[in-house]
Amino acid sequence: MTPDPGLSTTPALMLVTGATGKVGRPFIDRLLSDVRYDRFRVRALCHNRKLPPHPRIECVHGSIQHRADVHHALEGATHVLHLATSKETPDDVMDVAVKGMFWLLEECRTSKTFRQFLLVGGDASVGHFYYPRSAPVVESQPHSAYPGCYALSKVLEEVMLQQYQIQYGLNSCCLRAPWIMEKDDFRYTLSFGDDVFGGPRWHELVGESKACEYVASAAVPVMLDPEDRPVRRNFVHVDDLVEALLLALDAPQVRNQLMNVCMDEPIDYGALGDYLQRTRGVPLVPLRTPYHSTWLDNSKAKFLLGWRPRYDMARLVEAAWAYLRPADEPRVVWYPG
């Protein structure tokens, strides 16, 4: 499974799982619009949703938890980008995250055309803001999932990939991302309404009456740790993550590497509140939570990929507040966290 020295001009077929999701759609759009990747065609393994027609996209219907579907989807594929995941859904998380990835890895291991496996992992595998940290979180940090099946599944994905590297020399790479933002996501992470994206669910912390009051005044929460210090939490914009994925394609220096891909600095909720108050005049609501500050270190991705995130706190805010949803694009929260 040694990388082909002529890979840059060799035709390639990339299987993308989770192709219709938050990362899959923009990744495929960028891949197909960039002349550097003209050699790539895309095969999307679709379960419920589909991609729009494109001459270089082939959609195959199936489920990642069925080996026959995975075998069919991987026939002739040279690359795999594994994005499919399952959140806090105990009934199917092991089928998707463990069994599904196992079938993918097994098919890659025995394939005559396979070249590279890319996995987007998550900082849930190291507990993101659930545990106090005395130093930045680097890739050698031991796994430490927080309670729940989703974080456990992210640990298992990383461990399975590492073992296939050790056992079979599988050419693969994991880009570990924190919370991925797009469009107006970041704005809605700060909502006191039922439309809040992810957690904490601020309206549940303050009660219905106060939540309605805060929604009416456009107030934003300032997340505090148990010692009443502003929490620092890690994010990445989907555009920055997609850029890192493209740079990792066929890059020999990322073979069998795990890299944190995130903003240069976590969002400091105190600084965020000050910025929003200064630029938008919004009232602030400090709220003590059980969460702790973390700092995900992205030095390794910078070093190996020559990658730099373009989004900092100000750009993330301005992009989210400037985004106007068209009438045919309602905000849909596919999962609560």
C-alpha cells in the first residue's frame, strides 16, 4: 500500500460517506471545482438524501452497516473519505460508527485499487470541554470520551483506524475536528430559544420565562466554568476543514497521522460577549455551567499540511450574523447536540 509516485495525474475515484452532510457537500463542491483535482470522480454512498446530478458524481444507495452495500460502493474506489456518523442514538450508533467503519476498512484492506483513507474524527474523543485540562490538547492526549454513546463512537473510530495502520499498513489519516460551523450555525449556538443549535441548551438553564425575555432582548449567554471564569471552547469553520482535507489528499507526509484541525485559538466566551456587545449592543447573560476550558492545538496540521485556518472569532461571528437564509432553506436541526 505504498503511495503511487504518479498519483497526482492518475485517475482517482473517491467514495464519500455522509456525502450529503455538512462537510460532505462543501468538500465535494470544492473538489470538483478545483482544477488541481480534475483527476477525481466522486461516488457518494447515500442512505436517505441524494446529491444533485453532476457528470463526475455517481450516487449509490445503501447503508454503511451492510457489508454488501459497502462492498458495492467501494468497487474500483481509490480513496475513501469517511464522514458518516451517528449522534446520541444508542439504537444505531454501533452499527454506523463501528460496524460500518469496520466494513469500510476491511474492503479497503483487500482492495486492489485502494490508495488512501481519510477520516474526520472529533474532539469528543478527548472529551472536548467536559474535563479540565492543564495544557493544550495535542494528538498524543489519551482518549477520554465524555458520557454518552457518540463520544465513545469517536474513540472507537480513531482506535480502529490506528489498528489497521499497525496491523495492515493501511494508508490512512485522521483529521480530528471540534464543533464544525457553517452558515448561521454559530449565531444559533447562542440562542435562548428552542432553535438553539447544539448545547448547552440555554433556555433549559434559565427557565421558560427568562428564556422568553432573553429572546425578546436578543441577549446572548456567556458560558462560565464552575469557578465563574469564561469558558474557552474549540470550533472550526467547515471551509477551513475542507481545505485541510484537500491538502491531505495523496500527501505522503500525512500517512498514518492524526491531526487536530481547528481554529488557532478556542472561542473565549468572555471575549465573545464583549465583541457582540460592542458590535451589536446585545445584553449579556453570564451562566455558570459544569464545563471547562480546553485548547485544541493545531500545530501538527500546520506543520504537515502547510495549512492555516482563515476563521478567527471575529470572522466566525461576522459570517454567521451576515448569513441570510433563503426561503427554500429553512433551518433544520438534524440532532439536538
